[in-house]
Amino acid sequence: MTGARPAGHPDGGEALVACDDITVRLGGKPVLEHVSMAVEPGEIVTLIGPNGSGKTTLVRTILGLQAPQGGRIRRRSGLRVGYVPQRLTIDPTLPLTVRRFLRLGGQRDERRLQKAVDEVGGSDLMARQIEALSGGELQRMALARALLREPDLLVLDEPLQGVDFTGQLALFNLIDRVRRQRGCGVLMVSHDLHLVMKGTDRVFCLNRHICCSGQPETVSRHPEYLALFGPRAEKSLAVYAHSHDHDHDLSGDVVSLPEGAREADREADREADRDVHGPAGRPD
């Protein structure tokens, strides 16, 4: 892939996907105007914006489901994408186990199915009916199905929606762990920024165009973000950062972390603190 990097591209290697000056019109009305952004391997990029800001249209354009009227989308050669939609609508009267749900994507290898379910912490759910799952369990199974594609890029549209607070925290920690272990990039649409800010590398604030972008703490102070979200801005973009000596299972119960995982989490928090406050732990 060649050509100049878009304005939304960080310094680094080749992007998994890049939007170059994208414009989309629906029914003659502009939905996206001159949008440039990119996602690199191993990073989490969060897309935020009010209702009607074009977030879903941008995701559809990145996935190749919507053609732009201006600009272009560049994808790395051979890019594999795993997608978790905002709403997973399944007829509650349909007898569908988790195993059958995972097989709908064409994967029949039982070992790979079990590996994906184990990775998302749902090893005991394979025989359960989809309709009997909680919101958090269903999102984990949707993520497991996306992981069966061995994706280079995970696209998650409001993955925390319909999940209680404890489940949201556990689910986001899972997403962060998946990207670290697999090295995949993650593009996430979310309103639950009090949670995702801890592990998000970059934020793009969208309102038909890119209003502002950068690291979470930078965006949280940007005048355009504050004007767009008003009094809710500080609360919704508060950086969620504290050390964990535990995790939560699918039911929300506390489970202990291995010492290695606790230390890795503490080091991540120390690194985040240095990024925000400088090496001496004081604001610049």
C-alpha cells in the first residue's frame, strides 16, 4: 500500500485500514465529510460522536458495505476482519445452541470452536441456548465468532451496549487482552468512555467530520469535544485507571488474577500515569 498517510494516521508501520478524505452522501445529504483516520496493528481506536454523527456509516464504509462518493479506503493486502455488530437479533423461538451459532460462520473444526470459546471465557457455554445467555455472555460469544476468522482487525460496534457495569468492565478487559495476545487492531464504536479510556490508544470524535482526535486525555480537553458533549464531557471521558488484583467471571463474580497478570496490570497503570503526568508523576 502506497501513498501519503491520512491525517488520522499515527506514526508507525503500515496501517490495517485507512480512510483518505472520505465523503459519503445518502439521499443527497452529506453524512460524512472529508474523514481521514487509520487503525494500525495492536492498537485500540475508539470512535465517538452523538447520534446521527455518521459512526455507523463510517463503519459500513470501512467494511466495504457502503461506497464513498469521495476519497478512498485503503486496506492492507489480505486483511481479515472480524465484526461484532451493535445488535445481534436472533429469534427467541429458534432452538440455537452456542455451538450451532458459532458454526453458522462456516467453521466446523471443533477444536477451533472450543479454542475461541475458551479465549473469551465461555468454555461452559457451548451447549447453552443462545436465548438463555445474559447480555455479557452473548457479546462474548459474538466476539468468539469474530475471532474464528483469525482477524487482523476487529470492528466492534457498541460492544458494551446492554451489558451491566461489571460485565462492561470484564468485557473491555477481555477485548484489551485479545488485542495484546493476538496483536490485532481494534476499531470500536462506544459511548461507555468511562470504561474504555483506560485501554484506548486513540479517540476520534466524529460529527460528520473529525472534530478532534488524539489520546484520550487530549480529546477530553479539546474545545470541540467539550462543545459537542457539554456538561457530560468530563464525566464520560474520565480516564478509568486503577490497578486490579482481580477479574470478574461471566456472572460478575470476583476471581483472582495470577501474580503475573496483576503485575502486568500495575505496570500498564504506571505507564499510563507517566504518559499523563510525566516521569516524575506530576502534570507537565
